[in-house]
Amino acid sequence: MGNRLVELESLAKGRLRVNWLRHPETSDAYCLVLFFMESLGWDNLAVYHRSLVQG
């Protein structure tokens, strides 16, 4: 996943910020992931299984 994020940053000529938080209404196995790129005015919120976002 990390290589794809770096590629996106270079294509969009901006810094992609990603933050994840424990999902407030599910088990600890899931989290909320917030993607934000100011240069494009873009953001996205997704629910992921924690095993997919932890190294």
C-alpha cells in the first residue's frame, strides 16, 4: 500500500495524509481511515480491517 501512496503523491503534486482511528461502533478489528490531499481538495473516509492497514 505504501508504494501506491507515494506514486499518488507524485502524480498529484501534493502530500497525501492518511490517518486511522478505532471504529467507534464495531469491534477492535476495524478502523476508520481518513485520506486527505489538500492540493486537490480531496478527502475520503473508509472502513478497513486493521490487518490491512498495519505493517
